[in-house]
Amino acid sequence: MKTYQNYINGEWVDSKSGQYTDVINPTSEEVIAQVPTSNAEDVDNAVAAAKAAFPSWNGLAVDERKAYLEKVLEGLKAHKEELVDIVVEEMGASKAFSRDNQVRKSIGELEGSLKALDRFNFEERYDTATVIKEGSGVVACITPWNYPLNQIQRKLTPALLTGNTIVVKPASDTPLTAIKFMEIIEEAGLPKGVVNLITGRGSEAGDLLAGHEDVAIISFTGSTEVGRGLYDKASGSIKRLVLELGGKSALIALKGGDKELAVAKSMNTVLDNQGQTCAALTRLFVPEDELEDYKTAIKDFYDKEVVLDDPADEATKVGPMVSAKQKETVEDYIEKGKAEGAEVLVGGGKVDRTGYYVDPTVFVNVTNDMTIAQEEIFGPVLCVLTYTDTEDAIKQANDSPYGLSGAVVGPEEEAKAVARQLRTGNVFVNDNPGSDQAPFGGYKMSGLGREKGYYGLEDYVEIKAIFEN
């Protein structure tokens, strides 16, 4: 079993606390590594290193900063198979999903940000003013466990390209992917102090980092509850916040649409990554007079696609939850659904094997006021709801405290018209794919700001107007 270190000011160093946190494989339930449990002195040292590196990094030509990130991109490609294996081992995502989404997504989105940089104007002229966009300072990147590589990449890439320096605090459940990413950054030769990594608990190291007086921006992905608390951390020194929070996204299946497509789109998002995806389409709205047809389609999909097994096996679709705590949370929600009167169509039992496995579950006869329809479960659980007409479907879909993602499956023009009425940051129409250039972020309690591409760059700059001839 290996013991790791923090990465501060270009060096791998022990934590000043002298303490370590176990990293557990959710498939075997065994301890596979130990990482530092960072304390206030570690946080201070990391922020000080980033602060000292900021002036020279911010002063580099944009093309020079871009060249460093191109080297990071090359490193991700060179180490992609190793990264896939680490994600499988410490998070439990299936090997196929880890390869095709966890790592591929990181590479694709980094490439998208580099392309967006070419059309990002750091200097513009308005009347007598020259308007300059420049780095803000030190960015605290506090990242979740569900996408342990890409959630760091989504913050690190735009922040660095726009001239900021960074301290990363990854989730304590999945720090090994982050450590490997730092090794890739070290190989790319970035100047000392530009990127720093500290590991530890969010309630300790994360809170200290977020509240640090020398941090200019808090960039956080995680629960709405924690995001709400970061407002307090930011208020003392008026920090800026970039928050990507929870979701309870809806897919509306319209009459005349492809039922199999609607079922596959929603089911895949709650099975891949074990449903531990904030943008998962966890509410499926179907016409009430077609419910029986959809129940049949769901059972057929479930029988053909659900393979719950070791995530290292290429055939596996559903691996374990990331932790015992997350397993307990999801199973509690399944019991709440039963108690509230929802009908279990498939699943709903217990998995008798080693590992933090949850039985993939689909509820029907769900009403939009039920707990399972309103709260983010973050597990392999789908809620099927019915509607009377399109207006009713839109109203129910929008009746949520969240607004992160969504989808519409149906006749193309009608589907596009419905998509425009959904109060959510992303909407997928039929089988149209996403884009690494398009913004990602939410309405309402799903967050502040946008990630990816051009819009991701915008969130990390300060804007200065110089009035001159």
C-alpha cells in the first residue's frame, strides 16, 4: 500500500499534520492507499505558493500559457489507460464508462477550451477605453468524487489559461486520480507554485482553503447544501464563486417520439457511473395513456443492459457506489420511495456481495411532490412520472428547485419548442450529442456560472477599463 504526499510549490511534501486518510476500494472494501490529512499550515503554504507565482504567470503571453496546457493535454493522452484504471479502482465506475467518459471527456473538454481561447479577446476597445481581461489571483478548486479527473480539469484549464494560479483540494474518497493528474502537470513543466494540490477532508482542509483571505475565487462542484455554505466563506473577503451544484433533471417523452430512445437516454444516465452524475436524467415524464408501453420498454432495457459486477470487467455496466455512506444514502431513498407509495417496477432489493453495490431501481406511479422526485438521490434510481398534455409536462419538469440539465424526445420541431421552455442550463433534443464548446451550468439551486469552452474562460477573469487616447 502506497502513502502519498501533497504537491506544493513544485515539490511533493508531507503534510504538516503528520496524519493520513485511508483510500478505500469500493469494490473490495479494502484500503488501497493513504493520503495526507492536510491542516491549516498546509493550506497556508499552498496558497502562499500560488500567490507568489501569480504575478509572473499572469504576466505570461497567452500563447505561452496555452503551450503549457497543450503539454498537459499530451500527458493526459499518454497516461489515459493508467488514469482509467485509477478511476475504476478508487471510484468503482465501470471500465467502459471510465474510458469513454471519465477520461475521454477530460481530454475532449481540454481541447475545447484551447479552441475557445483562440477567439477569447483579452483586450478590446470601446470609445476612449481599452478593456483588459486578466487573471483574478488564486483560485481554490474544490472538487467532487464522481468525476475525479474532469471536475479538476474543468476548473484548472480555464483558470490557468486566463492567468490564475491554483490550489486543488480533491474529494477525500477519490484523491488518487488527482494525484496522478498533478504528476502529469509536473511532467508538463509548469512553473513552481502555479498548480498546487492538498488532500484532506472537505470540512477541514476544504473549509480552510475556501475561507483563506488570499483566495480570489472559489470554484466548487458538489452538493447544493455545501455550495450554500460557501457563500459565508466567500463573504469575508468578497470572493467570487463558481458553483456547479445538484440536479434533478427531467426527460420529457412526447407523443410520437421514440420510446426506446427516451428509455435508453434516461436509463443510461442513472446506470452509468452508478447514477452518481449531477446531470443524470432521473425524472422520466411519459404520457399517462402510454405508461404501460414505457413500462415494457424499461423492463426490456433493464434485462438487456444491466450487468452489475466488478467494474474492472469490460462487460460490467453498474459497479459499486463510491462509499458505504453513499450506498446507505441511496438505499434510504429507495425505502422512502416505497413508503411514499411509489411502485417498484424493477430492482428495489439488496445486493448480497462484497462492495458498496446498490440494486438499480425504477419507480413508477411517482408524483412530483414525492421526496424521490424532488431530492437528488445520486444513485441508480429512476422515477417515472406521467403527464396529461405537453403544458402539464413542462410545468412538472420545471417544478423543481434544480435546473441543471434536461432532455426532450419527440417530433423534432415540437421537441425543440418544448426545450426552449425548460428552465435548465442544458437541454438535449432527441439523439443530438453534447458539445465540448458549449457551456455547462445550472439555473436556480443548481449553481452559479458556467463551465467549458468560451463561457468557462469568462468566469475566471477580472475586467479593467483603461481610459487613454
